[in-house]
Amino acid sequence: MASVYVGMTVDILHHGHINIIEQARKYGDVTIGLLSDAAVSDHKRLPYLTFEQRKRIVENIRGVVNVVPQEEWDYAPNLLKYKPDIMVHGDDWLDGPLLPYRERARAALAEYGGHLIEIPYTRGVSSNEMVG
């Protein structure tokens, strides 16, 4: 079974999170790289829930085999550390401010032969919009 990495914050759990986990599960055993509070706060407000609370929630989602901390907004360090066969991400980073993170993730995956699978981003749902 292939190892699959998905990075996420999961501040407010919604169907977009479940969708990406369901898609990732099709490819193998899913490890969630859960962004630490420090990693999140570098780019947006602190999550409502603590890291440990968010971790407990994610650990209990069907299909999640492992949850590891992701200490940076950048995926590359965890990709190089855990070397998953596949990384799954939404296609919302094909341009705009997330593009540099996509390029670094692709470079990290290429270093050891990992693959990136991008799935359609779940439109119409966003934790940031829910907060508003």
C-alpha cells in the first residue's frame, strides 16, 4: 500500500477536508501533516482549537492512518522527512500566493521519486469564510 501525505490545518472541520481525505485514501495509507499553531499563525489567524484538539479530531476520521506535525507552512520539509509515495493537494495552489509552496513541494517529491496528485478544490467552502 502506498503512503499518501496530505497537509491541512483543520481549524473548522468541513466537507472539503473530508473530500480530500476520501480522495487521498484511494491511493493508499493517509498521513495528515497537521499544521502547527505557529505554522498557521505565520499566514493567518491562530486556529480556534489547539493543535492537540485538532489532532484528536483528525485521528478519528476514517481513512487517516497517521497524524504528524507540520511545523512550517511549506510542505517540503515534511515531504523530505517522511518521503511519502504520493502527496495529495487541492488544485487551489496552481497560481496565486500558494504557487511557490507547490513548486517547493514538487521539487522535494522529485528528489526521491514521489508523486503529486492534485484534485479539484471543493468550491464554496472555506474555514476563513465560515469564520466571517
